[in-house]
Amino acid sequence: MLLEDVTSANLIVIKRDGSTAGFDLAKIYRAIYLALQELAINDHEFVMQAVREVVASLPAPSLLENTLEIEVIHAAITDFLLNSKYPQAAQSYISFRVKRETNNEKTVDITQAVAKLLNRDKTVINENANKDSTIFNTQRDLTAGSVAKAYALRSMLPKAVANAHIKGEIHFHDLDYNPFQPMTNCCLIDIAGMLRNGFQIGNAKVESPKSINTATAQISQIIANVASSQYGGCSVDRVDEVLAPYAHLNYQKHLQDAQTWIEPDKQENYAWAKTQKDIYDAMQSLEYEINTLYSSNGQTPFVTLGFGLGTNQYEREIQKAILQVRIKGIGKDGYTAIFPKLVFGLRKGINFSPQDPNYDIKQLALECSAQRMYPDVLSYDKLTELEGDYKVPMGCRSFLPQWIDPDTGQAVNAGRNNLGVVTLNLPRIAIEAHGEKDRFWQIFTQRVEIVKQALLYRIKRCEEAVPENAPILYQHGALGLRATAKETTVSKFFQNHRATVSIGYIGLYEVATCFYGPQWETNREAKEFTLEILERLNDYATCWKQEYPYWFSVYATPSESLTDRFCRLDQAKFGLIPDVTDKDYYTNSFHYDVRKKITPFAKIDFEAEYAPYTKGGFIHYCEYPKLTHNLAALEAVWDYAYDKVAYLGTNTPIDHCYVCDFAGEFLPTACGFKCPQCGNEDPATCDVVKRTCGYLGNPQKRPMVHGRHVEISQRVKHLEEKK
């Protein structure tokens, strides 16, 4: 086979796992180069000659199939090296292949997987910053997860999918739960329906509550059970509006009591004062109960509360109580609550401007965000424009598009869910493309097909569940519908595009850096290239949605540990590439390089173009100095963002040392943070809160993986500190 024939033909290589890839001369070059490097030999001329002769020795592909087996290429490289002036390089090449295959075998070996956990490998025990790996129930979950992950890779996933995951070309998320169990990812719990119609947990049949206090107690039990029946986040949308009728029941009861004991002209004031206290106590109890819960997978339930759009007196009072409880903090020292995540809805005419009826609550939300980083804000008009209607995300950023129930013709959000995520390693594709756009798109197309295969398997596995597997989800109302005793399938919860499944991505910054250099953000051609990547992913999602009865969507993956894993694997494979792999992390989704100085307004403008292509999930956030005395600056950013981005988070220093009473930003250490005033690092006497990705974490109590720690440490403020 001639070199020019190979470079001009669309030759397809068949891998051992059955997947295919385009023939790539660079891979042959790299394999021979690395074999010589093992022997400390630098001979570029020899490597170039080797590539030519290896290609020449390959059998001509069939004109009909135009394919070549990967083992034929390996044999040709080995034969050439054995007969060259460096025959010892053949052994280096063989050893390298054996080592790689051995490492892959270790990944799918259950004994090795458990050994990594027992040896407290930080890539395992710190994979999820919401899990405390020192406690027994979390250790049990991690042990079960290690076994499930290894078994799934060895015996369950399609070979091409498992191989791509092990190599780091894609990431099949939450392998410790799915596919070993047919579990789903995240959901919007139909809390309103469950409270209204009653539900069952275990042997207890629960009736509709008669007070807001009972309603919030029921919500906490629902959340705990839902969180134990899936592996992702769950959300309660419009919780102020959901709970308002139950607060009204409190008011009616107090008014009835007042008619017996209180003077007529004071009865309504008495009833309202008592109701206000009930509301505050109920919301405080909900906050404490969520933070003291452990789900069956050993973590605090990852729950989001959405609120802010209700305007009657009960809804307003619930909104204020949520914010006041969060501002006060947990316990006598006032620690920042990590959960529930709070998401405040902004809407013109309701709470946006001083003339709006709920503008005072917006001011309270600003105060809360400056002190506790939550709430994040949702811009009603922009979110409706993007998704078709308004709802909070499921967990930290996974959004549902508008869906019309074909049976009723009504739009439905509550009770819908997501079946899981598979994320594409975009920087890997860019590195392998060696600056050639055509090669990038060729590899991109091949990898997306692996993602499709992975997602279809994920859907198939979820549909193998039966209603009895998760009664709270399928039989008792959390997912909106309720399976009857005769039903043996859960398909109706997912099909007709009711459920979503997500194409994830990471590292647009690194992709453009490979082609245009690290300062590419001001280069319109570079920006258009990154937008085209998301546009093509979105086109795939649209095409698959038409082909299958599920809503495929593009998802800006949170990449809590994946930001470390992909970079770590690529660093081992390709070495230290400036501003790509040498940072020890990849940049989440479409975010602006965290190391660069930019105003929050310019950052919002830069990122706003990406969201329309990634409707399955996204978040924007800006880094601020301490803002407790400069709420006007934060409000200016919220207002500016309203018509530009739908979902915005606030990152501001809220660390607190209880030894010297320092409040502000702790300094990063090698694997944690310390008080800049007294050097305190003891998690028992300090409260360190950072935005891990879409949600908050406490890295002193629950450390995060190395790459995420480095990324957080390098974040630059987008506003100057007010002197």
C-alpha cells in the first residue's frame, strides 16, 4: 500500500472491540516514536522511514469494504522494528501494548477496583464531593459501586462503549449505579400531586397534610426516598406555590382559635402572626431535615428548591422564610447549608424592579446570595425562550424542555426525569487532530456514534426496571404517573419524549486552544468553531429524537471529577501540552477560562451564545470579591444577565474561621484551604464553602479530586473589591 493512497483514501480501521476509526498515520508515528523513547533513542529520520515502510507493507484494502484490521497494523509495526537497526524497539513496542492492555484489565477487575478503594485512592474516595468517605454507609456504597463499575465495564456495556470509557474518549456517567441497576438519573418530583393525593413509603400510607409543618415533613421523607431510588439530583419546583395552600390551613386553624380567645379586632393579626411563625419553623425544619438526611447511597440528598414567582401573602412569606433560614445558617455557629440548593426565579412585573410587588424579596435574595452563595437565579423570560416554558433544573443544571402530554394536550414538567448522561472528551479529539479541522470532524463523528450507542444502551437498561424496583417513583407519584398493580413495565414514564437522555461535553476552551492558541476568546473564527461543535451535537440530538421516542438533549456536563479524569488520562497519553493538559484540569462546558480577568458583564456576553445549543443543561456563574456591603453591584449583574442568560450563579468568598473569626476567602493549600489570618485548617472549627461545579461543597470536610481543587484555586475574580 502506498503512503499517498492511504492519505487520500477513506480507509477504515476495525478495532478489537468492533468499533471503527479512520486510518491515522500520526498514531503509527507516535507508537514507533514512544518505543524509541523508552530506549532513550531520538531518531526522527528513522521514525519517518518506519511510517513509510510500515504503510507500504500493509495489504491493500478491499475496494468494496476499504477496511483494515487493527491487529494487521500492529503486526506490521512489530515486524518492521524487529528487522530494523533498532530491533530492541520491537520489545518496547510490545511491552507498551501489553502494559496498556494490562491497565485496561485492571480497570474491569473487581479485585483491583476494591483494592483501590481499600487503599483510599483519592480518585475513588474523592470522586463525589457530596460523599463523606470516612463513614460506614458511604464506604459500603463505595464498595458496592466499585464492584458494580468493574462488572459493568467487563460484562454489561457494549464492548466499544466500555473500551471508549476506559480510554477516556467518552465517560459513561454513574457507572457505580447504572447499568448494574436499571436506575434513572434526576427528576422534578411531582410534590404537588403527592401532597394532594397522598402517597406511600414502605408500609405507611400518607394522607394529604393539614398544615405546612406536616407538608414540609412529608417533603423531606419524599426527598430521602426519591434520592435513594435514583442516583442524581431531585428538585421541588415552585415550592412557595406548592406549600401556600397548606399555610392557609394553618391560618384558618389559628383564626378559628382566635375567635374563642382573642378580641375580634385582633383576631386576624393574631392568626397571621402565628402563621408566619409556622411558616418560618416549617422551612427551618425542612432545611435541617435535608442536611441531616443520608440517602441509601451515603450522601446528603442532592435537592434543589425553586421559588420566587408566587405573589400572595402565603407565597411571599414562604419565600422570605426560605431566605431568612439560609441567611441564619445551621447550628449555633451559623454554618452555610450545602443543601438544598436554592434557585430564585426573577420575572419582570413580579420582582425585578422597584415598582414590582415582590421587589423586597429580590433584595433579600441578593443579601442571601452575598452571604451564602445561594440562591442562584433563573431569568423567567430567557428560560422560557430557550426551553419553551419555566421550571427549575433537576439537581444543579439539568433542564427539561417543554413537553406537551399527547393525551391531555397540556404542558407537563413535574414528574418528568432524565435517564442519564454520556460525555464526550472534546479536548482528546482536538489533540488527536493535530491542528487539522477535517481530522477533528472525522474523529468527532466516530466518537459521537459511540456516545449514541452508549445512550441507547442506557435507555434500554432503564426500561428493564419494573415498578416494584422503585415504588416511590413508579407507583406512588414522584414521577407524576402511577403504575397500576397489573403493569410490569416503566416505559410510559420515559417514552413519547417524556424523559430526556443527555449528550454531555467538556472542554471547549481546550479545543479552541489546540487550534488557535490560549488567547482565542477574542478571535471570532475560534468562537465560531466552538459554536459549530455544539451546533453539530445539537443536530445529532434532534436527529436521534426523531428516530427514537426519547428526548435527546445536549448537556453542559458539571464534570466535578471528570474535569480531573479526562485531563489526567490525556496527560498520561500525550504529555504536558501548554494551556491544555498542563493545567491538571479541563474547563467545564463552555465556560470562559477561569484564569483570565474579565468583567462579569463581558463573561455573560461571551457565554450567552452557547446556551441555545445546550438546552439539556447549563449554568453560568461569575466570581466576585466579598459582596455583603455591595449588593448593588450584584443586582447590576443579575439585571444585566436577565435578557442574556437564563441561569446564573454567584461565587463569592464566604469562608469563616471560628478560631480567629476571620470571614472571607481562605487560601488554597496542596489539597485543601486554610485561614489566611491564623492558618486554621481544622474542619471542626472552620466553614469552607466553594462552588464545586453547579452546586456547593465543603472541601475541608469532603475533599474533592485534584483537578477540581486546582481549578477552584485558579479562579480569578470578575469584579474588583470595593474599597
